[in-house]
Amino acid sequence: MIEICNLSKSFVTAGGTVDALRNVNLTIRDGDIYGIIGMSGAGKSTLVRCINMLERPTEGTVKLDGVDLGMLNKHRMQEMRHHVTMIFQSFNLLMQRNCLQNIMLPLKLIHMPREQAEKRAGELLKTVGMEDKAQAFPAQLSGGQQQRIAIARALATDPKVLLCDEATSALDPKTTHDILSLIQEINQKMRITVIVITHQMSVVQEICNRVAILENGSVVEEGEVSEVFSNPRARATKRLVYPDMSAGIENLGAPHHQMIRLVFQGAEAATRPLLASMAMECRIPANILSATTRTLDGKVYGTMLINIPGGPDELARAVQYLSETPDLRIQVESEYANTEGVNADAERQEGGEH
């Protein structure tokens, strides 16, 4: 288990002190594939470098299985880095060494006998599907193949934790999918905890079970991926999960508008012709301002922003009708939102009743 407690990191620059991380608190359980996501400059890479102590925190602690990593001496720090390994966007392979030699490098550093190291490296080449490239040099490989060798090298010392710092950002979509599938397979078969640093929500969606969203060095939201996707609360999370809807969300509650945000939390709700049914059965039309849906674990999640023409009666009737739909969360933003019926239905949906 990794416990990050009250972690802050500041840098002194010519222009003054920059606070890269502010009071970060996270718990990453053994076996998690944990995503840390944010826009450029949010502090993601600084955080991952603090986790393996390549950057020393200004304040706070990082604990691995109860051991405060900041208190380790040089020898024990080196041992820790054999158990907390890292892969990068740029692969960081030694171009003058072949694939087998690249994988053997960390084994050489721990003084493993050459014959044993070669055997271990050969096994890892097979693990990452590159057993026929043992004598090839990095320049002879594609980007995806180089990343597979980098993953094999990171696994050489039998780590407990694998840190992935934008590991697929330089790859095309198909290769990204293949690398993410490999990381997921390694997590499941070897029970290695994986921490994924990325700015791409699609990466988190594909393999992570938990996620933390960073903005300006602080964690603004954290939880199960399915919950964060279905009900993003922080503004930064909404921008990441549903970027096409950012403008509409920013305008919620504008005067003389009756806008409702619908959050679909399952395939049945998302595939039902809900608004058409409401128009036909209740004679309540709805203008769709924006909509985004996506599939996660075989279920459809998404957000739709609609406007209900008319006054408070139409709004209350719309909320009443929509509230009868399972797996649907309703957020009303309107000048009429203090209407008794609207408030009651909205509160019932926010409370999780269906």
C-alpha cells in the first residue's frame, strides 16, 4: 500500500517560489491500477517523482507498506527503487545496447550473476511478446516495441509498484491500446500495483480502477473510475471527462433558462429514447444543448445538458418524468429551481433513489 500524506512540493525559481504540489493525500491499495490525471502543469509528473523520491517533498510523507521513504538512507533508498520502478514517454533505452542487454542492466546493478540475468531477461522478453528481438537494437524497433522493452526492463527486479509517466503519449491509438492491455495483463498476473500518470481520460477509462484528478497541484476529486465518470463534481473533472460540454456546464443557471444536466449511469438509461418519450407522453419538449456518452466495462455512461421551454410547471413535470428513469442522476439549474416539486425530485435523485 502507498500512503501519501499532506504532500507538498515547492521549487525556488528566478521569478519566486512555485508550489507544484499542495497538501496531496492519497491511498493507493495493493493491486490497484491507479490513474493520476490532470492538464499540463497540474503537478502530475512532480507527484510521481515524489513517490519514488527522485524529488524530495517539501512537506509531507510517502509511505510504502508503512515505511516512510523520506527516512531511508542511501542504501535502503536504492533497494526501494528496485521495488518501485518506472517507465517513461521517451522509453529511455540505451541505444548502444541490444534489447537483452537493456533488460539485463538493472540486474547487473544488483550484481545478479550473468547467466541468471540472461535467463531472467529472456523470460521477460517472452512476457512482453518480444522474444524474437533479443539481439535487436532500439533503433530497429517501433515506438510500441521500444516501450515493451522498457516495460520488461522495469519488471526485471520483480517490483511491487510500476510507475507509468505518460507512457503511451508518444504512441498511436492502436499501439496505445496494445500497451495498456499489456500493463493490465501484468497487473493481473503479477499482482503489481500500477500508477498511471496521464492527461488522457481515455487511458484512465481503459485500464484504471481508481483515479485522482489534479489541478494546480491539488487533488480536486478522487474515487472509483465508474463513479467519477458517471458523476464528475469538480470543474476540472468535468472538463476532462466531458470536454465537449465545458461551455454548456459553465453556463448552467443563466437567467431565463431552465437547464437540466442528466447523468446516465448505465446502458438501459443511456439507450432509451428518453426525451422523445417525454415529448410524446407528457407533451414536454426539450432542447438538447450538448451531449457526450462513452462505454465503460460494457455499460454506457454520459452526460446530457437539456433546456426545458416554458415555466416552473413544465420544469417540475419534466423532473418528475425523468426521475422515474433508473440509473439517471438529475441536476436542475434554473431560476425556478426553488419550486417545491423541482427541489423534492432533484434531492431524491441526488440521494441515489430511483
